[in-house]
Amino acid sequence: MLAALYNGKHLELREDIPIPKLKDTEVLIKVKAVGICGTDLSILKGSYKIPVPRILGHEFSGVVSEIGKKVTNVQVGDRVTSEINITCGNCYFCKSGQKTQCISVRAIGIFEDGAFAKYVKVPESNLHNIHELPFEEATFIEPLAAAIQTFEMAPLRETDKNVVILGAGKLGLLILQVVKNKGKKAIVIGRSNLDLAKKLGADLVISIDKDPVKRVMEETKIGADVVVEATGVPEAMDLAMALVRNRGTINLKSTHGIRWMTDLTQIVVRELRIQGSRCGPFPAAIKMLEEGSVHVLDLISATFPLTQIQEAIDAATKPEMVKVIILP
Ligand SMILES: [Zn+2]
Ligand SMILES: [Zn+2]
């Protein structure tokens, strides 16, 4: 089958990759759409090291084309998406409903082969039916679930009136819409896509070079109740610290692979909460997309066939690109 193999240096487009063989509990999916994620870009840049060779791609949707002998919940022809993490089901974290921390977790497209390919195999238990959702929209289920998880880990309080979102990329624009669905005021600070943020419901958008701290202080008097960091650049943490009010919450969504220096005393005396979160609940994300309470069509910047994956990756690294999708 055709697949893009990452060899530790670059992507090789190859025709000779065997179609994955299924174990009894696994399902083969014909990939219909797969998004390029910041994680894929970090891996390709070399800042996130993974075992190679590997087929990347973990935000995908497709059609079930074959099922293992013991698979009972899905059928050939079903339209599906898959959770990224394959978990053991037996450890402390799996048994207590904290699957993201499974001690033997293996992520598809990172530690198992992913979906920059004609076919990908996943365990049956990872699958979710996407019903009638278009395949391109379904590639947003994974990042939308991650956006939802932000406020599962640090629920918004009734007294929280406003949320500042740093970054107007894919994740920032999804978090914005989740915030609006929760009825809070949303302020987006970014470099590009600010018109799009406005169109998607932001109450206020501020360009990063237009003194955002001063603007947010004018707007909130005491600072933001909640700041979500979704920029992908570590310096944004200093901005988050300057924007959040005392006893406020900073939610971290982007990974940087480097250390961040800060004055820890500030966190103590200002009684700040700093909360990380990763993947989230797929059923909630599917429901929001089906209800139309989150809009993702405007977030698709470009689509490419798998044969042009390098062009797609190059496009995805441009800051004005929100989301690039491969249609194998
Ligand atoms: Zn991703
Ligand atoms: Zn586990």
C-alpha cells in the first residue's frame, strides 16, 4: 500500500508497505481523511524523538474494511474515527478512569504506525462511530476532545467570567468555541487568524504586538480568570503569568520539549493554579460536531492527496494555516 514512512530524518513516500495484518481484536480502516497535527510537525522537525521507521498521522477518519475474528462492536463499512492512545485496561490509571495516564500507553502514529497511509489498523476498543459526519470534519474529533479536556481537568467556576486563549491555531480556535458553549467571555490573543477567531465567536481579539497585557487589564480590571496556553511557543507562559488574575488558572495545552524558567514564588503568593491536560472524551466531541455547536469547516486551510504529503507538511508549517488535511 501507499504510505509515508518517517525514517528519522524525513518522510519517504513508498508503495511497498504491506497492508497491516490484524490480530483478533483489531480492525483495519481505509483512511479517508487525516489531519496534520503540531505533534507530527514536532516529530518531523526532530524536536520530539520517536522510534523509527514509523508511519505518522493520528487525527484520522475512515471506513472499516476488515475486522479481526473477535471483533463484535464494529462492522465492515462502518464510518469511524479512533482514539490516539492504545491503553492496557488493567493498570491503576485505566481502572480508575484516568486512561490518559495508562502506564503502558502506546500512541497511534507515534509508537504504533498511523494514518499517513491507505490503511491503518487499530484495536476495536479505540474506535468511535462517526455516523454521518463528513470525514474531513471527523479529523477534528481528536483535537476537539483535547479542547474539551482542558475544562474537564480544570472546570470553569461559576465566578469565572472570562477566559483568555493564547494562540489562534487549530487548538486555540476549538478551545474558543468550547468556552463560548460554556457561556463565558472569550478573549483570543494571537498573531494570525484573528478575523477567524472573531467569526467563530471571540468577544475580543488582540494582536500579540498590540500590548495584550494592557488590553486585558482594561477589559478585566484584575486580570483573566482563566488563561489557556495554546501557542506552541514557551515564551507564551510568561504572557500567561502576566495575564492571569491572582487565584486564577493557567491551562497548558501545547508541548515544547524545552524547559521554562519562572519565578515560582509568584505561583505561591498569587495562589495560581497551573493545569496540564491532553486527550479528551471522544463522545462529547462527536456530539458537539453533530449538533453544530462547534464549527470546523472554516478551520480547514487546505487539503492534499497522500502523494503530495511533503507539500502538505510544508503548508502546515506556515503560521496562517489552521489545519491541513490529507485525503489518501
Ligand atoms: Zn494531534
Ligand atoms: Zn493502563
